[in-house]
Amino acid sequence: MSRRIEELAYSDTPIGEVNLRRRTDPLSGVDVFEVKLGDEFLMSSLFVVAEVAVARLALARLAGDSLAVAVGGLGLGYTAQEVLRDPRVGELVVVDYLEPVIDWHRRGLVPVGPILTGDRRCRLVHGDFFGLSAADGFDPDRPGRLFDAVVVDIDHSPAHLLASGSASFYDLAGTRALAGHLRPGGVYSLWSNDPPDHGYLAVLGQVFVDVAAEVVSFPNPLQDRQATNTVYLATRPLG
């Protein structure tokens, strides 16, 4: 392995081998943290614009203080960090299926880890986000509680899944179950690596109001071009 690439952690998980590594970016000289699942790259600290936007755009739809937010997918922590940047947030529950990922943050192996674990508003929960959505919700200490926002960054897109077990989350029944964990007026947001999916927008429109797909653009220096992700946004009706 090159001296510019360092493996920080490696674990077997129920969905494959997960690997955290750090490398030096040859263009900027800064440290870049990357996560791989098997042979597939999941995320990189070099590209976090959309991971930040999925939280920022959700919170921008909300009014009030002492907001309760659930995040599905911890990853490198940039989505959760953006939630905590909003002073109106009173509590954040972050659910991740991969216990080693939570351990990276608790051990300070990733830059955002000390920020999340050092904030009293934030709680990291090891669990199956999709299974929890279909059942009693995202807070094991308070089954059935409602959130002001549920922000999700797990699968590559509603059609490109990390594991087949999450497929039902995106259908009509799964979407209705998700909405049941939001307060009236609460917001759901979802990160996607793919362009807007009109079929998924139609499903959201049967359950939520103010449904939108925001295309987020950012520079990709590795390919010398602009890249795009999608953020889906939807609000639970008040009535």
C-alpha cells in the first residue's frame, strides 16, 4: 500500500467487509477519508456538499425550536454534523446498521467523530434504520416517538440499494410507515446519487405534500467536471 494511503479500520459486517482509509489528496495535500464496502466506494470526505445539503434543506423547511431530528446513516458524519450546526435542534438520533462505523466515531478515527460524540444533543444508535421505520421508530428508548425531521443517507438511491432488505422502505406502504414517525408538518429528506426518479416522486406525492427533488451540483476534481446528486424533500400534511 502506498505511503499516501493508510487503512485505519477494517471489519466484517452482515452486508460485507467495511474499510476506512485515509489518503493524501495529490492536488491539495489534505487528508481524505474514504469508506469502502467490499470493492465498492461508499463515501469520501472529498465530496460532502450533497450530504450537507440533505440536512440543511430539510431544516430550512422547519420553524420553531427544540427540534427533534433522526438521521438514517452515520457514514463519515457530515450529515449529522450539519444537523447539529442548527441551534434550533434540541436532539439528534443517528441510526446506523454498521456497528464498526459508530465505533470509528467513538474512537475519533474520523474528523467529525469528536464533534458528534462531544455534543450532548447527539446520540448514536446501532440499529437497522429500515426495520425501525417499519416498526416502532428510530429511538429505542422511546418507541413511537415523533420527529420534526427524518434525514436519510444510506442507499445510493431508491433504485440502487446497498442491500435488498431496504427495498420496501421506498414503496407506498414503507413511505406511509415513515410518515408515521413524523410530527404533522415534519419533513423527510433523502440523499440520492442518481438523477430525480419520477416514480419515487409519485410515491412520495401520495403520502406527503410539498414534494420536491432538488439537484445539488458540486465540482468533481478527479474527473474535472461538475457532478450532481439529488435531495428529495417532502412534508407530512398538517391534517
